[in-house]
Amino acid sequence: MSHSSEPRPMTSRRGDPLNGVAHVPGDKSISHRALILGALSVGETRITGLLEGQDVLDTAKAMAAFGAQVERLGPGEWSVHGVGVGGFSEPGSVIDCGNSGTGVRLIMGAMATTPITAVFSGDASLSRRPMARITTPLSQFGAQITAREGDRLPITIQGAADPVPLHYRTPVASAQIKSAILLAGLNAPGETVVIEAEPTRDHSERMLAGFGAEIRTEVTDEGNVITLVGRPELRAQPVAVPRDPSSAAFPVVAALIVPGSTIRVPGVSRNPTRDGLYVTLLEMGADISFENAREEGGEPVADLVVRHGPLKGVAVPPERAASMIDEFPILSVIAAFAEGKTVMNGVAELRVKESDRIDAMARGLRANGVTVEETRDSMTVHGMEKVPGGGMAATCLDHRIAMSFLVLGLATEDPVMVDDGSPITTSFPDFLPLMQGLGATMDV
Ligand code: S3P
């Protein structure tokens, strides 16, 4: 499972300015993909900078269950000896993906066109999340799929013995849907095509090309059209995982709201499909500079230098949502300290993440004295000069909700408590020591 079943209440409070260097963990999306593509390649894939959060560890375990040889060589350094496209063997037990939507959805795609059977499960949060968005296209490849009521986990997939390639338009902007289809398309003959109206993170496309697949993206009037030629021989590659911009968001926002702070966050991915929060922060007037822009592991990266300063509320355009989909919880925190209101439209997908993030943020912010309005697909946060705090937030098995409220408490008048910080280990195992190292007053 993703974390211990014992709740871990945590508190954060106002203190000194934050200072120093924050080495945030490896990118979660890229870490999952490196393990999965390594397992589908021929030869040894060496991965450095892998995120060793529970979500990714569950994916590593799953790849071993499907027959890959997966070994940890040192901190963040892993070796995967793959079995090749179509080479997965039938796992001997249930594949438990813990808390990870990315893990389960991508792995279901990766096995759905191989004639083996696998059963997938997850924790209480993952078992509530919608899976029809994945099982519908995978069935069209020819896989036989049985799910619990409402297309939820546990799910059994009997992979297609004779898969047909797919031509599919994604119904919502989701890199997980796109990636599941591309991974399934690897073992289908001919061309698999995914059309997405709004561009989503493109790590799968970049990495598939890096591993030798023939894949191209055309930008058309109907959106991005991604075409993958099936049955390639994927060649094992070294993968250097850049640092996660979604994890960097927590110390970055903390430095922006705690007076007197200056921090440096080196080696953060600046992939344009992940950059929406940083674009928004700059529009809010945030003092962030991007130094030493360079390329690492096929991704653009930079060192961020962040300084506290005044902020103003903004309206985030809905077409930016996909490029910052995981960052709305922390944006709603910084919005509480900005002058005026911050409006987030077109964010209905937040309701089906690790928790209903609109509901979780609205409740927790209100408990800490912040005015929030919500609709089915929007959230508006009213900024204030002094944010009271003093409330308890329910984290709802959601790492990003937990970290967001702990950052909030660093600048509120009174401390902020979260009922359970244990989900943080899914994506940012060293969050607490890293924040404490910057000078934050945060404890269990
Ligand atoms: C991810 C895609 C996003 C994001 C998730 C990671 C990925 O989900 O929320 O944390 O690695 O592909 P959706 O694609 O469902 O929006």
C-alpha cells in the first residue's frame, strides 16, 4: 500500500525566513515511465535520479512481477533489464499500485496487448477513481476487462492475443489516457493514433522516441495528433530523471509567502507541458528567476531562484489547466496571500485526483479563515493581508493536499494542522527534512 495505515498528524507555523538550497526529488511522471519503458526494452536501462516515493516503488515492484529484472543500485540509481515489447509474463499475484493513478493506468496500458491476465488493485483513494477512461480504449484494442461497479479497481485484464491498433480521441485532457494508449499500441501491429484537443505532458512521447520507437506529433486544428508505429524493438537507454516541477512548487510557494525568504531550487524540469504554475506565478508578480537553463535527460531544466515579495491575484485561463493540473492546490494556497482574487476555471479534473481537490482545498482553506467559492469546475480564492490559520485540514489520502496546507501554515497568523501527513511519502519522502532544512517550522 502507499503508506502506513496510522494517521500522522502534522503542524506548521510561522517562523524565520526560508533560506538555502532545496534539492527536490526526481520527476514522478518520468520515473514511472523510465521503469515501464525499461521493462519493455531489450537490454539494461540505467536510471539516475529516480523518485523513490511509494508510487514509483509500487511501479518498480509491478515491473518485476511482469518479468523484468529491477534492481536498486544506490540512492536514486536503478537498473532495469527489460523483456522487450510483448515480452511481459503473467504475474503470480495481484498488482497493487497503492495510491498511484499514473502507475495503474500506464501499467494497464502496457500489458493490455499481451496475452496474459493481471489483476490490479489500489488503496482506498485509488479504488474510488474512475478507470473507464482507460478500460474503454484498452477494450477497443481487444483486451477483455472486468471492473468493479462504476469501472473502479480492482480490475482484471486479459490482454488481447490479437490486438488491433487504435485511433482514439481522448475525451478529457489526460496524459495518463494518452500514455496508456501509446503503451498498449506498442504491441499492436500498424499505427496507433491518439488525438488530444488540449496538449498534455509529453514525457511518454519524448521517452518512446528516445528508446527508438517511431512516434510523431502533428499540431492540427483538432489538437495534437500523436502517431505511434507498433511493434518496435525498444532499445534500453540511460535515463537521467530531472527534478519534479510539481514537487518544487511546495518550497517555491513557501519562499514566496514567507517574508524575507530567498531559496534556490536546482535542476528543475521546465518542460513547457508542465510549466503552467510558473507562468501563473510570474503573472502574479512572483520574483522567480530561471538560471543555467540547460538540457538534462532530454528535458529542459533550470535552477530556480525564488524571493519573497508582493503578489496579486490573477485569472488562470482554462487552456492552461493541463500544464499545471497537479499545482492547483498549492496555487490556491498562494492565492490566499495575494491581493485580490484568483480565479481557476476549467478545473473539473481536480475532482477525480487522489482526492476531490476542489472540495479538499475549499474546506481546508475555509477552516483557516479564507474565503473560497467553488462550482463543479472552478474555484475562486480571495486573498487577504493576514491569513488567520488556526484550522485543521483533512488530507483525504492526498499527498498534495497535505503539503499544500503545511506550506499555508508557514505564513498564517496561527499554526495550521493536517490530520494525516503520511500520504506525502507517495511523491516527496523527504519533504519534512527538506522544509526544515530551509528553516520552516513544521513537525509531526
Ligand atoms: C500524470 C498525468 C496527470 C497528473 C498525474 C501524473 C502523468 O494526470 O495529474 O499526477 O504522469 O501522466 P491526468 O493525465 O489524468 O490528468
